[in-house]
Amino acid sequence: MSLEVVDIHVFYGDSYILQGISLEVREGEIVCLLGRNGAGKTTTLRGIVGYAPPRRGEIRFRGKVISGRQVHEIVRAGIGYVPEDRRIFPGLTVEENLEVAVLPERPGRKPWTPERIFEEFPLLERLRKKRGGELSGGEQQLLAIARALVGNPALLLLDEPCEGLAPVVVEFLGEVISGLKSEMPILLAEQNARFALSVADRGYVIEKGRVQCEGPVERLREDREVQDRYLAV
């Protein structure tokens, strides 16, 4: 098992955001978190990576408890995180954005170096000397994913990667994300249910900080009640 989230409860001040979320991500799969805006998807990812530590519950990564640890410790343990706002350094070039994020390679895995990034993603190779602030939204999103990869993660968390992007760019990102599944499991939080259900293997639907249903994406896609009540698609 790559990731186990067991009954976590997260508060922002007095606001009770996550009210007992449990989920798991196995090796070799993409899992999506679905739900309307404000349902708790982003907070779930932030809870896992340590930005919003759970007040109760437990998070285990590759069999070890990581809840309560600092963000930098969790990242170094092998969790890559791509936040919704991307956090690209606008004054640095694409190449420099990658270089500042490199972490040691992991035994038994082909390392993600900046040069491998440029080989795997020719678009970024063409942009390597361009500054982050000069990139389009889709280019910035690809760079954000690539920057997480050079940290050589064993699990990748993606928060709303399709937000604000044109359909053709979303389709391209779907190919990128699907191609990464052979390298590492992925937990994807996404309001675009059609996209998420097209790339994921399993899904969890969150509403008001609780998991309302879960299952293979085929079942979630075919369940009209789930679509109408929780996803509005």
C-alpha cells in the first residue's frame, strides 16, 4: 500500500473542514478525489502533505506514520505535491525552476533529473531558457508537475491540475498524467469530474468534509445519482 488515510479530522481555526476522511492509494493506480468547490478536496491533500495537519486520525505512507511530521520531512520521505496555484518562480527560467527542486534519487527507480524532464517533455526543453512568469497557464502547469518529479517522489499529489485551462491543454495533461502511472501512484483532486474519471482507476466523492461514496471510476461514471447530487455534471 502506498498511502493510507485513516479517519482524519482537520480544522482551520474553529472551522471543522474534514470530518473523518479515510482513503487509500495502492501502487500502480491513479485515484481521484471528486466533489464541488469547497467540499474538502484541497484540504485533504494539504492534510496529507502536512500544510493542514490533522487534529485526529492517522496518515501512513508506505507503512510509516507521517501525520504530525513537518512538510519538508514528508516531501523528503517521497511525496510530491503540485498545489492548485502552481507556485512557479516567475523570475527563474524553466531550467532554474527545476534545478532548485532536485532531491536525491530513490533506490530502484530511474531518477527524474532536469535532463530527463527535457527528454520526456520536449515542450519544456523548447522553453528551458524562458522565465516562469512568461509561460502560459498550461506551460506553467506542466512545469509545476515536472518540478515535483525532480524531487523523485514515490507518490504524486495533484490539486486541480485542469483549473482555468483550455480543453486542448486539459487533454494533453491527461496524457501526461496517465503516462506517469507506471512510474508512481497518483492522488488527484479535481472538480472536473469528466477529466478525472477519464484518467483515474478509482475515485472518492467528498461532500462537506466527508466521503459520500467511493469505487471504480466505471461505477461512479454510470451512477446518475452520484453525478447529479455531488458532482453536478
